[in-house]
Amino acid sequence: MSSQISPHVRVRFAPSPTGYLHVGGARTALYNYLFAKKNNGKFILRIEDTDEARSTQESLQGVVDDMVWLGLKWDEGVDPITLQDVGPFGPYRQSERLSIYKEIVEQLLNSGKAYYCFLTDQEIEKQREESAAAGHFAHVNSPYQDWTLEQAKVKLAAGEKAVVRFKTRELKKDYIFNDQVRGEVKFPSDMVGDFVVLRSGGMPVYNFCCAIDDHLMKITHVFRAEEHLPNTLRQLMIYEAMGWQAPEFGHMALILDEDRQKLSKRKGAVACGQLKQEGYLPSAILNFIALLGWSHPEEKEILSVEEMIQAFDISRLNLSGAIFDRVKFKWMNAQHLRATPNKELWNLVQPFLARENMELPQDPAWQEMSVSVFKTSMETLVDAIELYKPLNDKSYVVLPEADETLKWEPTKAVLSAWRDLVKAHPSDYMTEAEFLKIQDEVKNITGAKGKNLFMPIRVAVIGKPHGTELKTLVPLIKKSSLVQRAEMALALA
């Protein structure tokens, strides 16, 4: 197998399909994506599904769907719809690469760089307890490390179970590499003992698969979260044992919550799918997470993906953890929302309104006008629900908080005048100026002013005396609806 690395940038995002796509994972995917695009390279989606107990097809599809929704399009990997391989270096799911791993295991066994180990869990636990009591590293000291392959095969033939361990005892040196984010990193070889590469059931372990896949897929740069830093030592050992060139590594600082703890589900939504349900835009999510650990050279805060690609440089990644500030996140989402063209924004808002079974006009001109009115009051798409409710005839009801207003002496006259003037209006909808003119006419006819004028009209429009400014709402409500609502209010006055 070739030890050559690709002359072109090739990076990968390698999620495990054991749950949702976390914002931390999305940030790792984004940084790899930006690096690939900036350097005219390839972005690969590899699925690390060797955890048989926890990996599910549902989680895999969820992760793929979230990546597609975010717009992080990969060049090679599983097809977003069929989940079949697309690209020259497949399979891209580790569970389908077992024969490849077994072949490498055989090479390591035959070269004496790995061995079969028959230690039981109880024997390993006893060793660990003794090492801990003596204050040593709790490394496994296997009595089988010097057995010949022939000896081990006799035991296997007798039906005994064994793992395959990578031999580290003779690697007495420091492993030094230049981390693209952290600078020089040094690991003494005795940090790890003889580690497992193949479980007794035949399934290879993460670090082993990862090193092999990165090599065979010609990955040039591995950018991942700092929690993977300790894994690098084992992977470097495998590269060295196979005579392969290692990729460049970069380990990014974690995303932290407001208490400077690792971001977790306990503190609120951290799954991309949940953020979608909460009405966040993909462009805002990418913008926000890009700045959790990276900064634009001109300190710009509102960025398109294209602007991120142009400015992205690994040297600008921060070493310290970034705080996931939910207030700022909402503010940033609002900026992206307001920059969205009205027609597109309506298409984004509409599913949230449909979820509430709202019956609203189908006229595109009305739809675009409505979002132009409401977009400055929205932080997320969910906010549209409360903003649009007063426009939905089925939602109109005179609430108990209107009772006092309905008892005021001028109210009946105000509601009657309002109804008659609206009914006489020549077109189906009125402008803001026409509404203000009718309101003045009601004042002149009834003599009511101040709250005695405004509150009864508001009850006739939205069913309560306080709420959204009528000059923004009334032009969005059809004349026939306004008349019907006024009559419902009058019946209670």
C-alpha cells in the first residue's frame, strides 16, 4: 500500500451515527469544508460506525440530512438520499471496510508489530488495580506479547477468544508533531500501553480504523476537536508501523457553555435538528459557529459562507474555548433573517404557520408584504407564529381582558362607527394612511379620544385592548374579516 499522501488538499468530517449532529460536530465539519474550499480541495464525509451497539441507520440519515440542510456539501462519501458510496475511495462507511482492516491486522501480526492477547476482563481489571495502587500508568502488561503467531493460533484453534494488541514496548521515544492549531506537541511513547486494534468479536477499534482510512482516502489534513488529541499518539504509531506518511493534524478548542463547561444538551438546544425546529436559519448557524474559535481578519461579524471561505485561515483558530452565547446567537439569526428576501422568507415562515393550522391569504403579494411588516420583529422563524395569529380569522376571539373596555360608555358608538366606515371602504384592503383616516373619522363621529378610541378599535381587530400596533396589522386584514370581528365585539358591548 502506497505511503504517498495526496498533493491536493483532502479533508474529512467523520461523524459516528450514534445520535444527532451536535453544533460542535457541525463546527468541525464547517472548518474542514471552509479549508477545502479555500484551497480548491476535496471535502469527504466518512461514517465511523464501528460502534455496533449504538450506531443506527436513523442517526446516520439524521446527520446526513442536517449536513444537507446546513449547506455543507461534500465531494465524496455517502449519497445524501440513497446512502450509497459516491467517490473513488469507498466504501465510506467503516462497517463496510472490515476486510480492509483485517488485511492490515494480518500485516501487523506477521511483522511482529501486533499480537493476539487472551487476557480476560477480570485479569485486566486486576492489573489496573495493582498499577493504580503502585502509582503507575494503568497499562496492560500482557504475558502474550512475546508469544509466536503459531502459539497463538493453536489457542485460537481450540476456540479461545483473543483481542489483537499493537505492541508499544519497544517504541521508546517521543512522538513529536506540529499541530496546526497548537504548535509543537510531544507525546512520550509510554503514555499508552499495548492498545487493542481488533476486538475479540472481530470489530476493529476507532483509532485503528481512523488511521487506516485517513491513509487510504489520502487525507492530507485532519482538523478535529481537542478531545481527540490523545488519540493522535496511537494513530502516529500505526502510521509509523505501516511506513505511511501522517497527515497534518489540527486540534480545535472546545465550545463551552456560559459556565465555561463543555457545551451539553442540559443547557438547551445543541442539536442542529432542534435548532431547525426552533426557527434558526442555516446561514446564521454557520456564521455563529464559525466565530466560535475563529475570527475574521477584519473582525466582521455578519458573514456569508462565501465570505468565510475567502477569509478562512487555520492560523486564526483560537487556542482557548469559545462561549456559546445564546443571546448573541439570536441576535445574529435576526440579522440573517432581516437580510433574507421577502419571498424567500415567506417560504421559510410558512411551514411554522402551517403547523398551527393558520388560514392565511394565498396571494403572493400579500405574503411578501406581511413578512416585510413582521421581519423586524422576528429573531427566529418561530416568532412568526405569534405575529401572524391576529391575521388568522380562526384565532379571533374576544378575550376576558377586553371586558372592562367593552363596558365603557363610548365603546358601543366607537365599535359601530368603526364597523360602518370599514364596511363602506371601497377596496378589500386598506393602506396604513387609509386606516389612520378612518380612525380619525371615528373620533370625529363619536367624540371619543385617547384610550376610549384606540382600545375599543383594538378589541374589534385583535380581541384585546393591548397588543401590536393597529397601523401595521389592519392593512393585512381583509375588509370582510374586520367587519365580522367588529360585529363579534359589538355583540358583547
